[in-house]
Amino acid sequence: MKMLTFDRTVRTFLLLLSLSFICLPAHGRCAAQDTPETPQEIVFSLLKDGNGKMLYFMCDSQVQQAVGIESLSSLWKSLEAQAGRYVSHGQWKDFPGLDGAVYSNISFENGKMALLITFNAGGMVSGLRIMPSFDDNDEDEAERNTDTDAARDDATADRNVTECAVQTKSWTLPALLTEPDRERERTPIVILVHGSGPNDKDGSIGPNKVFKELAEELAAHGIASLRYDKRTLIYGQGAFSNPEKVTLEEETIDDAVSAAALAGSMGFRHIFILGHSLGAACAPLIALQCSTSGIIMMAAPARPMKEMLEEQTKVVSQYNSPETMEQLRKATEAIQADYLKEVDYDRIQTAQKIVGKDIPTLILQGERDYQVTMEDFGIWKEAFSTACGTDGSDVTGKECVIDSDIIMKSYPGLNHIFHKGEGAPSPAEYMQKGRIPEQVIIDIAGFIHSMSKRHPAETL
């Protein structure tokens, strides 16, 4: 497994998280030991002390070309600005499937992250990456201690989780099928589609695992789900047939279509596409290439990508060093024109195709989201209203019913990952553990069950 190159990783990670962490290529081999003299502890200490100059000379030529001394020196300060004061870090462990890579979970005041370090055969640092924390035996469930949370956890106990894989040509993606205890032909299933960046199957963002939570909650409502590691997480630049020409199809769409086909081969007949962020923008394109009973779009971007990135940059600039922000600006400027054209597709034309094929659509938006905003929500409303030949004026509170199959709803106080927050939104809040409100789950489950009855998918 290889990581994305520096520029592309920062660019795609910014769109989903706006957390400007340094992500570098990786290869190599070393042993995982826990004494202060080990290479990984030395690298960790240099990072924490802001000694970018010494760390720079421990890196191989590829890393040195990708990132400067200033960025390495300011990385730790940027982390603490977003995640709070450093508390401790765990043991170093081998990272499975990646030669020469070791990781350690790092605890900050506002949550956990993991530091992944890769060494080449000569002992030089060939990869350095901040990632969502990995599962520990003592995490997650112990923190969910309210009566409401406990009740919801009990409700998700009646489910089955099966390991499987999504196959697209030569790319194999580890996946998990979560399903309630009932016949598959009568059970709707949701394909969970990631946003930008090399995301894992759980949709891990800081201490939060958004897709895992959705899978468990939907199972409690009688709905199955299929989630998988994103191709760019497993294969890096090898995820693309031509690394010099990155496409939206290879990054997101093709694997979601394959996942829908896999669900059909398993016996499911009511297949829904649920996308978040970039995955939400791709959901209509995915639905036009497979048999589906409907799509759910959570925080779906609609404005031009560069415009959105510029707005996000303004927000995160106060939490990062000038050197880091300059790297991000350069990464934004380097985005391929062909890729931008794919991402910035014609929303109205695509909405007309969705309406023409009678594909039910649920669009959900957090009103406190600073990455995908209510302006994007309004663009989708206009697109589907135009496609349906209505003015979208049938509004009750925060819900807009454009027609019986096109429903839009926004939620006051919810951010990009549909967690509650207060005050000015910032990247730091993603490092705080939260939970999707029950009303959001009820709205998704209600839409799925309703449309399963009205719009059964074709037999695959």
C-alpha cells in the first residue's frame, strides 16, 4: 500500500476536513520497538520539539522534495492549535500491509490522532502522516455514557457484520456488510460513499467514525449497509490507471457502482446510495450507472470546487502557520483542470436525468457547516426544482418537498459531519467526539423504507 503524494493528499484532505496535516509518500521497512532510542521515538520527539531541520535530514529525497524544513517545524504547533494540548502517546505498532511502517495513537485534549511513520531499507524516513486514530480496546463505547446513547447502543446490538471485498477490475477494497437479522430480499441496503481524501471504511475523522455509526444505527432500523476502504487509501497513486490524469470515476464512482453490484449479487433488491461531501456530489452520477431505489446526499457540494476551497482556506488560516497555508494554496492551484471539470459538473442537467429516471432523492444539510454551506443547499434546491418544473416553495420549517420523490432538509446547529456544535465553526471541533442526532437517522431510515416500497430496484 502506498500513500498519496504530498500535494494531492493535502488538496483532497482539505475538502473533506479542512485539517491541514502533512501527508507524505511511504515505503520501506523497520522494526516496531518502544524504547526512546528507536527511530520512531526520535522522529516523534523532533516533531514535538519543532526541530524540523534535524528531521529534514532524516528524510529521503522524495520527502525532502515534497516538504520544507519550515513545514516540518510548524506541524506540531498546528496540530495542537486544532486538537488541543498534547497529553500522551501509545506504543508503536506495525502498520499492517505497509512495509516498514509503524504507528502510535496520540492523545490530545480534544481527541486522538495517529502518527504513521515509514522508513526505507536504509533507515531514512520515507513517509510521515497524521491519520485518524486506530481502535484501542478502551475507546469509543466507554465514552458513550448518557442514557440516550446507551439506549441507542442497545438498539444496534441485533445486527450481523461480515467481512467482504469490493472488486473493481484489479482493485480490491476491504469492506464490511452490516445487516439486521432478516431476509435480504426484504431488507434495503445502503452503499456508503466517502468524501474527498484517502478515507477508511468507518469514515474516521478524529475520534469520530461517521460511517460506522451510520451502519450501526441504520441496522437498528432494519436497514443493511456496505462500507469499504477508499481506493486511494489502499493504493495511493496506484489507484489510477494514469497517475498523471486523476479522474472522478476512478477516485469514487467506479467503486461505488461495483459495491452496488456486489449488494445485488448478495440478494439485496432495494439498493440506495448514501454519499457524504464529495460522495454526495457523486451520488447522482453513481445512481445513473447502477440500479438503485434512491440516493441520499449528505452535505453535498454544489459550488465550483476552487471557490469552496478558497473559502475553507480563510477559515483554517487562523489555525495554521503561514508556511502550511502557503503549501495548501499551492496545492489548490495545482489541481488538474480536467478533474475540476468533472467535479464541477452541470447540477441542473444531472438533476433532470435523476428526475427523468424516477430516482428518489433525499438531500440533507447541516446549517452550521462551513465547508459545504446553505448556499450549496440552495443550488441543489434550484436544480431539482427546475428539473421538476416547480418553484420549490412547498416548505414546512426546514423541510422542502420539491415533489413526492425529491425531499430536502436542513438541520440547525449541525456541522459538516452532522454533529452538534456551538459558536464559530472550526476544524478543531472534528477532534471532539460527537454523535449524529437521532432525528437525522430517523429521517434517513424513513426515506429508505418509504422509497423501498414505492420504487423497488430492478433485479440485478
